[in-house]
Amino acid sequence: MSLPSTPLSITPSTEEIRNGTLTQKNLEIAIRALSRDGLVVIDNLVPHDILDKLNQKMVQDAYELQSRKDSPFNYHKGNIQQDPPLVKDFFFPEVFTNPIVTQITSTALGPYPHLRFISGNTALPPSPSAPPASQPTHNDADFDHPRIPFALVINVPLISMEAHNGSTEVWLGTHASTTIADQQGAHGERASGKIKKDLLEARRGVRAPCQPDVSKGSVIVRDLRLWHGGMPNLSDVPRVMLAMIHFAPWYRNQMTVEFAEDLREELTPERTGLYVAAEYVTGEEVEKSYLNRPYGNAYDFDQVDKVLDISPAA
């Protein structure tokens, strides 16, 4: 029986959202989907008024970034990377430390995953400087990575996503077998991680890619190893999607996230169920620097002090 190309989704009940905990059945569905497909969608999880406030700010920032001479684009100028302002006025636990998301990631990765990356991906409307274009299908783990789950990306679109406004193309099931040998480009290069063309064509015959419809308020959890690619936004408004990464507690990545000092109490393990790799500065410092972060492959998702792969017994 052929597997579907569209992601599996779960819809938490009002009680589950109020308690911040999925039922055992819904949690099992989410974990099975991550294991089989490398991706699961949790519907109707984030209140729309929160998303609207973030979206208004980040769309304004997106146009400012697009106007820069050295715009922080990923692969092409219609797709930019931008960070949210991690200050009190724009920090919402429902988005950045949602307990249902953490329940899923801590079940898949182990207790107290490490939150070491918060940024965003924006598909811009077509313009003379950013005509419609697609990212190459790629893998964010553009290095010799473990063959077991070690990192989960949490994507929060700030508006509904569909093919017309640049819903990310995903290749379900590719997380489980991909290796560094499947990719082109060296780690750290802007175009690293591209999947080789012959492998794409072979995979298309097994399980075709898709651009899923994802409703506003939903959250996507995907394996970092999954093949995917940004697609053109043919609408007339930017499509902003936040991205956070939870790493397994055993995975020795060194990245940190800069937060305003007055968020320190919000980010304790007791409140979040996470180890937040935070660096605290004043809110004024965050405001001055958050649009000037590194972008693309300037970030290193690899770990230090690697353990050699353990080969199966003969």
C-alpha cells in the first residue's frame, strides 16, 4: 500500500489545549507520524490574535530587510531569513515554548530538549528584485549527522499557508535514510545541502513531494533531516513562518539564543520543560541587533566531540 504524500495532522481538544497536554492517543499519533513521515501538523494550537501581532511586526521588518543591499536571503532573494524580536512585548509562550509542542519533542528526543535556535523564514511576494523562484530541495543537516532523530524543527506560520503563498514543499519519509552522500555543496556554503537530482527523481516515483495547506494557528513539527524546499509566494503579502529547533539532550550543539533580560523567569526548565540555551541582554540591545543576525548556513547545526557511528554487528 502506497503512503500518502500529505502530512498527518492532529487537532487537540479544548481541554488538551487548556491543560497543555495531549491525550496518550494523540501523542502516539504524533510520534508515529514523526517516525514514519518526519513531520506532523498540530492544528488550531495558537490563538490568532497573538499571530496577528507578531505578523504585523515581522512583515514590517521583512520589507526593511528586503531593501538592504546585503539582504539575508536563503538561496534566492524571494526567500529571506529573519528573526523575531525576543523582547517582552513580542514573546508569547503559546508560540515559543508551547507545552504541547514540548510534550511531543521531549517524547521523541528525550526529556528537556535543548532550544538553541529561533529565527524565521519569509516568502516575499514577487517583485523585480525578487521574481518567483523555488529553493532547491535540500536538507538542513548538511553534515555527517546521526542516523537517529536528534533535532526537531518547530515551524509556526503566522498566516495560513497554501501553495499560492509559498507553503514549503516537503518530501515525507526522507528523514530516515538521508546521508551526507545524498547532498551537494560543502557545509557552510550558501547552497549546501542540495539533494542530488537523480535521487530526487527516484524518490518522486516512490512518494511524491507536496505543498501542504496549513491553517492559521497550526504548528508544524519536522525532523531536521527531512528533504524540503521553499516555494514562490505568488500572493501580494509576505508569508512569515517562525522556526525553532529542539535538539536531543544528548546532542552537543553549541548555539545560543539572545533574549531580553526580563524574559529570564519565563524560560526556566520548570516553566518550559526545555533547556533554553539563552544569552540575556537588555531589551534595548535586542532591539538594536535582532535584524542583524547571521543567516542561512552561517548557523551550524552540527555537534562537537562526535561519537563514531556504531556499525551493526556482523
